[in-house]
Amino acid sequence: MTEQRSAPAPVAVSPQGEAATVILAQQGEEAALDELARSCRQQAYVFALQLTGNPDDALDVAQDSMVRFFRSLGRFDASRPVRPWLLRIVRNLVRDRARRWRVRRTESLEPAEGVLRFEPRDPRPDPETLSSRHELQALVWRCVQELPPRFREVLVLREYQDLAYSEIAEALKIPRGTVMSRLHRARRLLREVVVRRQNTTGEV
């Protein structure tokens, strides 16, 4: 079983501060390059982990993404948000690699930290509730990994990365309407996979 690594939380940067950082980085300012690398490396790894389900594959993809990111930084329009552009690089690399080798899905009952959502909200859950919640989160995450790539991508970008519809459209280079219809289909497919798992294996 592949050892799971904790996924660091992305660093939040204001749009104005981000644009200034990008411009300075394009000019070769070392501090700006370091700040951009630190923020983008975390985001690239988290998204790659969410798409591949494997920490080792995610680390490789994140490293390759950073190389491609900085190689094309000089051509990037600093007035545009960095995140959709970065996530598109990650997504394209995952797809390229998937054509060359089978993406290994981790089958651990403990999904990687930082990649789960869809949890119920309870201000003071008891131990039994916490246990059931964790099992449900684990089941949902495994089912997300079973979705076809085009549906998994849009679902992860919306539900795990918190991107707006317009940002998802930018990241995937598809119309906003396609984002919405694909997301609707992805959620329906996910429900079907979860129900099928529960009926066939008795998982929570």
C-alpha cells in the first residue's frame, strides 16, 4: 500500500497581490519567484492528488507542472488569475501521463488529508457520528476516483477546489454552460456509484 502524505492547504493570495507578484516574478525578482513557487507548488500537488488518488504520482505531476508553469510564466497575462491556468497545466499533465501508464488508485480506507469534502456539519459531533462521517467521506472519495476523467475533473474543481463556474471554464477551456451540465451529470453519476457501492458491499 502506498504511504499517504498530508496535502498542505493552498496559500490564499489576494488578486491584486497575486498580479503584483506575477509581474515581479516575470521580471526575475527572486522573492516573488519564491512566493509564487511556494503557493503554486502546494496547489498543484493537492489537485494532482485529487485527480490521480496516488501521492507518488501526484508529486511527480506537481513537479512537472512547476517546470511547465515557470517555463511559460513570461507569456502569462498577469491581469488574469493564476489558479485556473495552473490547474489546467496539472490537468493536462495528468491526462498525458494517463495515456502512457495506468494511474494507480490508492485503495486505502484513509484518504489523503486535505482532499475530502461533502461532510455534514455538526458543531459538536459525538464519537459515533465522527466515525460514521469519516467512513462516508472515505466512501465518497473512493467513488469520486471511479468517475470518468471529464466528470471527475469538473467535480473536483467545484467541490474540492472551490472554483467558480467561470474559473472552471477557464481551467478546462470549455463553455460555462458545459461546466454546469457536466457538473450536474457528475453529481448524478457520483450518487449512482455511491448507492451501488453501498448495495453491493454494505459500505456506509
